[in-house]
Amino acid sequence: MSAPLFSRTRILLGEGDFGRLESARVVVVGYGAVGGFAVEALVRSGVGHIRIMDADCFEASNVNRQIGALASTLGCRKVEAGRERLLAINPVLDVEAVNIFVDETSYGRVTGAFSDGVLPDLVIDAIDTLEAKAGLLAHCVRAGVPVLSSMGAARKRDMSAIRVGDISKTAVCPLARCLRKRLRALGVERGVRCVYSVEEAAEETHFSRCHGEEPPAGSIQRPALGSLVTVTGAFGLRLASEAIAHLTAGAGTNS
């Protein structure tokens, strides 16, 4: 089944590198505006084993930027809807959908073995809760599991301002600045490759809720930030590009 699905990827990468993708095991924490695009790009590129982790539900305000948010999935658990979507792309995909809020109690679940007993090759962090994000990244570094992380993609308009680099080299992004401090306190100063933006965030884009919208029962309560799919999607695609380079033993790209 996979041969015709990914024939164009095989042509570009060759059998050796495509085989590495097909056998790779990737964990994506956060199936939202950034993580959703990263996951879909990896699956459409031929990655054969995916674990998606998120505890939220799709709501109407997600439609403007989250690839899994459809009229038919509003109110659904993100990872459950995501699993169905990914299997519709590749029916033989090994996909684990974990409906869990990742924090200090579940970091081990992120880096734990897949159902076949094999450990992850890579973790992609696409969550926006600072404390949990810092803890997860520190856990991955200490465990020796390669990790890619998304910094703040909201309140941005300019795709050309997206950069990639080690957390120690990030600039401008307020989330990255706070994260560096948290990681230093946890004994980590480098070793986390990040996608971030050097665009100054727009000011008047922060509201308590959008037009009085009520979130679905069970969804995580957060303030609403203005965002564009052109930027959040680009963050996710850049993470996927970096992941593919890593998994095929490439050196990644530099900006």
C-alpha cells in the first residue's frame, strides 16, 4: 500500500533515506495549530510510526489555523479525530493517539516505547504551557532523546521571519526568552533545536474569549491570541522539515 502513496518521496530521497522515514518513530506533543501541520507533513512524507499527544478538544476558533479542525470534528477530542484523519491518509500507519495533558507526571509517557517496544527516534514539542514545555524539554535532553521545539507562532504575520536554531541562540521571541530562563534553572542551556520568529509580536491581539464563544466541555481554558495559519502552519512545516533532515541523517537547514 505504501509504495504508490509515497513514490514521489522515494524518488527524491532514495530508498535508503525513505526507509529510515518509514521505520522512524516520532512523538508529537500538541496536535494544534503547529503540531497538526507537523504531524500531517510527516505522515504524508512516509513516517511510519507516530504518537500524538494532546488533552484538548476542537472548538470553532481553531478552524482558522488548525488542520484537524473541521465542521465535523468540532467538540471531538483532538487526538481521536487526528488518528482518524491520519489513517485516512495512510491506512497502514502505526499511530498512537494519547489523550493526555503532558506535564511532570507524564514526561515518561512521551519518551516511552511504542507498542512494539521500540523507543522514539525524535520528540516534537508543540505545546504552549511554559512550565510543562520547559519540563518536557529538560526531560528529553536528560534522557538523550532528540527534540525539536516550537516557540511562539501566535501574534505574527511574516513567514519570512521564521528561523531555526538552538534555544541558546534564539532572539526576539518572548516565549523563547522565558523558556531559556526556565531551562537554565533546570540545568539545561543548549541542546534543544527550535523554530522561532524574529518578528515583533503584534500588540492588540489578546482577548479573553473570541466573540463570547464557549469552549466545548473538557477543553483546556486559555486566553485567545490572534493568529494566522500562514505562520502557524509554516512553523509546523518547518518542524517537519527539520525532523525529516534529522531522521534521514541530514544536517538540517540553517537560516
